[in-house]
Amino acid sequence: MMKNVSFALIQLSCSTTVSENWQKTISSIRDAASKGAQVICLQELFKSVYFCYEEKQDFFALAEAIPGPSTDELGALAAELNVVIVASLFEKRAAGLYHNTTAVIDADGKYLGKYRKMHIPDDPGYYEKYYFTPGDLGYQVFETKFAKIGVLICWDQWYPEAARLTALQGAEVLVYPTAIGWDLEEKDGEINREQYQAWQTIQRSHSVANGVPVVSVNRVGTENGQQFWGGSFVSNAFGRVIFQASHDQEEIALVEVDVDSSEYYRRTWPFFRDRRIDSYGGITERFLD
């Protein structure tokens, strides 16, 4: 049996004007819904430029309560359009305490909950540790009208443990809102290609190891020394790329995803059956000296 769900991947560029980004995203959601989208996936921190390129206190003013005004407006829109919305936002939890958070809103407009990004990078151009406290809600799956969605965020992509723990909770698909690109000072095209291929390959491997489709949504455009590489994609439950967006164009892509395919792939390649959970104790250690 197949259970196809229409996922919309909204890959946009962002300006320094929050209201402009918001309106462009709302318009894109409406466009996707009019074409038959059922689950609409937004890129990481879609309301603003990727502000973590530098450490600057002014950017904390972008943070907001979750749930709050943004999730309220998105909830009303979701109910109107009968769509699920996966929305990445900058959460203000308390004074001086912030998270990189994704909210999930069901097709009836109900706020289902949030996932707080667990893995926080700190690299040139990606100074996220200055802004974000690591997540403390654990890995989660949200049972929406159309599918059981596991949400992870950007840097989480590189960690098989995160994908595994989310899949073990019954996720039918993994969704990764993302903001990642090439350093404009890097002139070696081969290095740029290698970085994108590594990014896509590790996520496709999560599909293979866990027998679930992956939906990864990235931004495009040039911001503060970064060329965001777009390339949003979907892989099926065995890692085959069934859609890939361009590297330099805004796109609203609708992709049919079989969210009931795990049964077939896990019967054919029973990786979950053969896991030796009795032998994995060392995985909780920082390093096995």
C-alpha cells in the first residue's frame, strides 16, 4: 500500500526586512496550497537573514515567544488552507534564554508543539552558540493529519543518532529546515561541490539507515559572505533522490512522498531487526579513550 502525501518545499532568499520575508513566505504558502500541497515545509529562520554570521546583541530583538503571534497567524492560515505547516522560528524562552526552534501546526490550525535544535554549531559565519541554547525537549515526532513528522534542524543533519532516535519514535518522514551555504571567499569549485555532496549524502544515509523519507529545505541567495546553496531535496526511504531544487533560484516545489513506504523497505532490508542494542553502550561516551 502507498500513502502519498504532497510535501511543499519552500526555498526562498531573505532580505533584512522581516515583514517582507514574512509576506513572501505567506504568499508562497498560499501558492503551494492552491497547487495541492498538504504539508508545507519552511526553511530555517525564514523570517530574517541568517543573522548568526556575527555576534551582535541587536539580533536578539528578532526572537519571539513560541507559541505566540507567528504561530497564531500560521495556525489561522493552516486552518483556512487545510495544510500542515512546519515553521522554523527564533524562540525567546525567557530573558537571555533563546532557542532555534521549529513549530508544527496541524491542518486544523492546532499548534502541536515545538522541537528545539539539539546540536548547535560554532564556526566562522555560523556563530550559533552565541544565540541559541541547546534544545532540552528531546527528539520528537508530531502526529499531523497527513503524516507522523519527525523534525530536526540544520546542524542536526550531521548526526545519525538524532535521526535514529527520531525514527525509533515512529516518524514516517524526517524534515530538516536548513540554512547552509558556501563561503564566498572559497574559490575552489571542487570544494564547494564536495561540501554540498557531503550535506546531501549524510541526509540520504539517514533515509537508508532508518527506512524513512527525508525532506530537507534550504534557503538561497547571498547574505553577508555566504552564498546559500539551495539544493533543497527529498530522498525516498532508501535514499534515492526523488527531487532536488536548484542552487540559485527561489522555488516552491511540490513532491509526492510515500510516507507508508517504511514497511516495504524495512522488510526488504531489516536494519531495525538486526540492531545489536546490547552492544551500543559506548555511544553515550564522548570518546572511547
